[in-house]
Amino acid sequence: MSHYEMPIAEYVYTEHFEEMNVTQDVYLTFTDKKNSSDQFLYVYDLLKEYDWLPKKCDGSIRLSQAHRRWRKRLKKYLKKNGIFINMNCTTAKKNNNTSDQYRSRGNEAFKIKNYEESLKMYTRSIMTAEIDSPNFALSVANRSAALYYLEEYEHSLKDIDQTFKSKQYPLQNYYKLFERKGNCYRQMKHTSLALKLYSDCLSHLNSNTYLTLDVKTKIKIRILGFMKKCEEVEEKTKIMNVKYKSLTKLKFDKNSVLSKCVEIRNSKEMGRGLFASKHLKPGEIIIIEEPVAGVFKNSKWMFNCNYCFKRCLSAIPCHKCSQVIYCDETCLQKAYASYHTIECSLVYPLKEDPTVEPTHDLALRCFIRLINVMGIDHYCSMVQMYNESNFCFDIKSNFLTDSFYSIYALDGNETKRTVSNLFFMHCTASMMVSLLLLNEYDIPSNLLGTVGGSLVHLLCITNLNSYASIELSKYTGESNNNIVSNRPTTFDSVALILCSAYSLINHSCDPNVIVQTYSGIEVTRAIQPILEGSQIFTDYGVKFMSHNKEQRCTHLFDQYQFQCQCHACINDWPNYVSLGFNELFIGYDQLPINNKENNKLNIPKSAISKLNEIVYLLLTHRKINIDYLDFLFSFLDLLYYNLKKPCTIYYKCIQLIQACLYYTSDQVQYNT
């Protein structure tokens, strides 16, 4: 979001000092300071003098009066322009009354069979309910029902077990849980388990004194019908000997993030980057890594684990705050040990503040994770050593394995930033330090400048190197029929993440790699052939297919302070608008001319038919078998060596591969 062509967060401080008529003097004094530590201390004292830092009032953190006044003015201005943003910075503590309101909204959505919306509301109810309360148990039980109707049977089972474990669910309704659990197992073809649960359901039903005889009879008839279906399925399964396909499971080695076919090098034009040490074909994997840190964007945290970022529809909430969920108790405890103990009361009460951007949350999380691992003293000594003018760091030796350098040695572009932007980063770091101190985090006074200066560097790093982790849009609370639509299903930008190895890749508007998320693991693979010795390129949010040259140049210079010199920019390649699936079909008569032989490109008709079959499957079913990817990568390789870029068919194939990677992401599981 921007204001007068400047990010809102940056505009706040600029406007404030302009009103005081001191901007020029402030900037001059700021730039005269000899290092980032001194610059930070100057800005921190300045904000304290002008009453801009947050304060503690009645046990809660509150924004300063000046900050709150500015927020009111901003909200009024945005409303006048038709923009509505939630600036509610109230407490993130549990509240059963709030939980009941969300559950009621979930019930209303459930009644009209809007199960996606009910899932969203029940999850929000679980997050806000007090742990071990009847409100919590009811919300979890209700969510299990929504998950059942969404055919998420394993997640429904997990919620049912959570409900039993809570021991707060009404005993007279236990029969509902046994019936639902039996239904889940029946749908999963585990008929023997289903039959046992149906028997348990009937036992609880017989001892139930709250239901009338007529109601009990109707339920019994329904259960007996389900039991009969189970017995029929059991017989058929024995005859057919049905086998179910399992996930493709791959091993992920944390100590071997980079493939052996790539290496880190320096170039005069672009500095450090990744280069191919051998010829790479489309589809070859280059990087497999876990993010060193990440934060959620918008409301996507309702369906993804706050620690590992995996999709978790039956997640458990934080025991204290109402803003995060986790896969299970293991992830919850890891998050507490790593960062959430501090963040729980620190970040989320200010979550809706428009001056706090996702990159700020990410920088703070990087800082908290580092000091929890290293301790504040060791961390500061490493920062001070890194900042020494004669310090020499060998990025090839320990960059990807060292917890400190894998984050702190990334480029932040501080020397290329404008004074106003760098000043803003120091203001943001001052707010962070103030929040840490208010939460009684012990920062020795002699290390205050080092801590603040390091936060500025981390803010610049996350601003420059973070990217959005993407997954297929699912259960966002909006009912839509994607299968009928010709347009590809939308992809959700779920989390803003920082990956050390991926951050080494430089930009091209015609990238030769693509990154894909597999349940919290980021996999980067070649999307075009890459010759030995060639540099590996990704795109920094813009590429020639979707943005014209002027748009790309503006974005890259404003955000990253460089002018792109790739072939697409030098030769001003035309745009290729994202196509609907029915526009990805290729007719044999549409094949282009072969560059070498000056006649029609010789591709077997069977290959064209197979490609069109894949397009048809995506268009009609939104499902595709992962085995088709090998064919698509080979087809792209053939086009690359026989066509001159840019070429419509070539980029049609790339777009098709991208769609297939997303639609097959649930067929692959990476295990550590």
C-alpha cells in the first residue's frame, strides 16, 4: 500500500518530521554519523524525544499518542478514497465471548452448506477460545464436521481426537463424534475400524438420556445403514484387492541444500550468484531448502502452521495468544523455543498497524531466532566482527551451514538506498528495540547500538531478499467453482520467506529456474536448459511475459536499485499475457519454423496429442499425474534448441509446466 507514491510505513515518519520543519537538519545529522550503531542511537533518541515510541499502559503495550493521531488521519484519508483497512491493535489474548461469535458465524455458514467459510470461522473460534474450555471443545468438534463435508477425512479425524482429549465436550453428544469418526473411516475404506466406531456410537446412544426415543430410533436406522454399507464394501475390497497410490516421498538433507551441479561465483556485472557447473536440463533440481525464517501474509495463517508453514486444516492454537496455529504439539514447542515466546506478546497486538510491513515481522523473527540460538552477547560480538572494515568472509565455505552467516551475510544494499529510506529503516528498528525493552527483554545498554544497527541490516536484507511462498488457493472462505472457469485456479501468496541459497540467485526478466513449495520445503528447479558455466536466474517479481519494459525497469530500480540488462530488456521482447487453459492447446498446423532447416518443426503428432491431453485434464479436472512433468520438460527441451525466443509456443509450454507443478505439489512429500 502506498501514499503519495511512497510506502505508507515510510511516509509516516517523513510526514511527521516535515510537520515539525526539521527534516533537513535531521537527515544531515543522521548522515554525519560514522556507523550504523551511532545512526541508530541518534534516531532512537530522536523518536523518544518526539514521543513516537510505544509505551506500556495498564500492562498492555500502546502506540504513542502521536502515532495513534497519525493513524486516525490516515484511516480517514483512505476511507475518503474508498480504501478500508483494519487498524484494530487491541490485545491478542484469548476470549471465549469472541470465540462464541466466530462459532455462531461458522454455524450459519454450515447451515447453508458453505463449508469453506464455516471452516474459516471455526478455526478462528478455536484460536480465540480459552484452552481447555467447553468453547474450545465445541469449536474443534464443529470444525471436524466442516472438514468431513470438505472430504478432508484425516484432518476431521484429528479434530475428533482433539475433542475427545479436551474432555470438555458434552457427554450426551459423544455419539455424534463416534458416528463422524466412523463415517471418516468408511469413506477412507477402513471398514473394520468404521464398524467398531459405529458399534461404540450405538452404545453411547443407548445410554443417552437427553434424546427422545423417536430421535434415537432415527439415528439407529442411519447407523445400521452405514454398517451395512461397510460390510458390502469389505466384501468388494476382498474380491478386487484394491491398492491405493501413496505419495512420492523424497529425502531432504539439510546439510546438502545446493545441488552438486551448481556453484557460488562472483561476476563483475552482478556480484555473487549461482552458476551451472554442468549442463542442466529443464526439470533438474538445483536447490532444496527450508526457509531460515518466514511470516504469514494477510490471513493465510489460519490454514498453515506458523512454524513449518505446512497446510494444516486441523491445527492447534497457541496456548496464550489468538493469532497463530501449529501442525501439532511438536511444532508448537519448536516455535516457542525459537521465537514465539517473545513474539506472543510482542508482535501480534500491533499486527494490524499499517506501518508494520511483513518484511519487518520477518526481520524481527530472524533477529529473535538468532539471539535465542546464540545469546545476545555472542550475537553482538559476531555483528561487530562482521562490521569491521578488514573482515573477510568466504561465502563458499560456511555460508549455508552457519546459522548466523546464512542470514546476516546476505546483501542488504544499504549503500545504494536513499537517505529517507535508510532513515525509515532506523525508525522501524527503533520501534522494534522499544517493543523488546517494554516486554522486559534484556538488552545491555552498551549493546543497544549494535542491536539496533543489526536490526537495520536485517530489515534491509528481508526487504531485498524475501519472496512469497505460493500454493494453490484452497479454503480461503470464498465459495467459487474453479473447475467451470477457464482461467487457471488462483495461487495464494501464503508466507513471506527468506531462503539463503535462493537469495543468491540474480534476476533476469526471462528466468531459467522456478521455485515450488512442497509443505514448507522450497524446491528450485531449471525451467529452461542452462548451459555449463551459465548463470542461474530467477525473476524479482517481474518478467517480460507479464510486464512491459518500462514497468520492469521502474520496479527493479525502485526496489533493488539496478537496471536489468537481460536479453528481454535489451531487445525489448513483447509481452505474453497469461493464457486461459483453453488457449494452451496447440494445433499441429501452428508449429513454428525450425531455425536450422527453415521448415516446419518436426514434432511427432503423438507428442502434440499428449500435450493437449494434459491441457484438457487441467481444464476439466484441475488434476494431473506427476508423471506428465517428465514429458513436458522433455518437450520444452526440444523447443528450446529448435526455436528462436521469444516464441508463443515455447512460453505456452512454460506456463503449462508452472501450472502442473502447482497441481502436483500434493503428490510429493519431502522428509528430513
